[in-house]
Amino acid sequence: MKKSIAYLPPANQQDLNFIVETILKRLKQTEMIILFGSYARNDFVVYDEKYEFGKVQFYVSDYDILVVTSGISDGIAGKATDNVEDAYYRLAKDPDRQPPVQFINEDIKHLNKNLNEGRYFYTQIKQEGVVLYDSGKHKLARRRKLNFDEIKQQAQEYFDKKLEYANEFVNLANDSYNRNNYQMASFLLHQACENYIYAIRLVFTLQNPKQHNLSKLLNSVKKYSDDFIKVFPCDTVEEKRLFNLIKAAYVEGRYNPDFLVTKEDIDALLPKVELLRDITKRICEVKIGEYGQMNK
């Protein structure tokens, strides 16, 4: 991992130095502080402003920070980082431009267990992260090569969780549909599609880079089954319109009051999402079964 934030603008360096100093004052059991996410990858957005939907919309990248502790409960660590967050926001001169801060707290033993098991979220943090503080008392575990029993276990866990999320989004979409809120139903169906595809990527690779663009998500899994072309074939003007509608719903379905979605649109989209669900279940269950045979 990198150990310098000299590549960041001075204002961001000042923010992060304040955060580190405040954590160390309020949480003596801190062993490491690691910056991850967009500021670690150096693809952050300082401030982006657009006039959309009749008002100014702005975006600022978050500071994503992992606080690693030892010998302390999650509750105490969480309360301490909540206090750090409050202190940080009190210094903000311009709240609209101040990067939000998001803390994750982990005990060093739990963190190293997850790294040793190759859990994708933690290995990604280790790969892209910047060490802001290190007590020097501990070393982060290396990702070891997993056997197929372990791969099967992880794949099953990821599949169960993402399938549960996706199915719940479909249920919520049906609730919105029954209340004639077709705009919100379109967003919820988009979220269902995301999570079905996330399930596939995790089962087949144990990795899942963040992505919301439905075109890119589908392209990332189409190699696993020829049946994906049946979900959104885009072979007619109407099919292209439906796909563009659900693709746009991630943003438009939440924020644009003029985003037009009809009952007929949801009637057409629901069977497509259900087909994606069925393909996901079939190919993931087969792949998990294959993992179970590979150690025999």
C-alpha cells in the first residue's frame, strides 16, 4: 500500500491530517488508519455542479477511511469515530464543498482473517489503500491461495446475499407498481438488475468492482451465458427504448420529477428482470456445484 498523500491537493491533505489526529486523540486503541476509495485511487471529484431537474445538483467525493483497532468493541470504536465525524464537520467553512467522510471500523484480527480468506472488499482496500497511520505493532495478512471448498463457501455466501437483495428490490418494485408509482418502480428494478449481476460476478470471480451502468454490467457477465441476450435484446426500437429507460432509472427514477414511466413500461420490464433472475440462479448454482467437484 502507498504511504503518502502528497499527490492530493493541500486542502484534502489538511482534512485528512485533521481526521487522523482527531482519531488518535479519541481512540487510543487505533492500530492503522487507511484511506481507500476514490481519494486513494486518485480519481476523486473535488466538486462537480450541474443544473438539472430545475435546480443545481452538486457532487463531492467522500473520504473512505478504514480505522483498524485492537482490544475494543465495535460499539466503542463506532462512537469514537462518530465523534471524530462531528468534529470534522464543525470545521467546514463551505458544507456544500466539504468532502463527506465515511468510516469503517475493524478489529485487526477480523481484518486479517478476511484478508487471509481473500474477501474481495478487504483485499481491494489493501490493493488500492493509502496508509495514513500505522502503530507498527501489526502486519496485514497476505491473501493466500484458496482451495475450492473455500471458494465454494464464499461463492455461496455472496450468491445468497446478493440474490436476497435483488429479490427484495423486485418485491419493493411491485409494491411501488401497486401504488401507481411507476417511476420509483423503474429505479427499484434497476437495483434488482444490479444485484443479480453482482451475484454472478462474485460467484464466478469473487470480485465485484463498483458499477451502476447497466450496459457495462451486462457486458461483464455475458460471457457466462448466451441467454443474457434474451433479457434486453435491443433488436427493435421498442426494446432499445425499454433498455434505455431502465438504464436511466438509476438516476432519473429518483431525481427527475419529469421522468416518464408508464404502467405498460413496468409491465414489460418486470418479465425481463424475472428472466435475468432465472438465468442468474441457474448459472450461479451450476458454477457453485462445479467448485464442489474440483477438490474431489
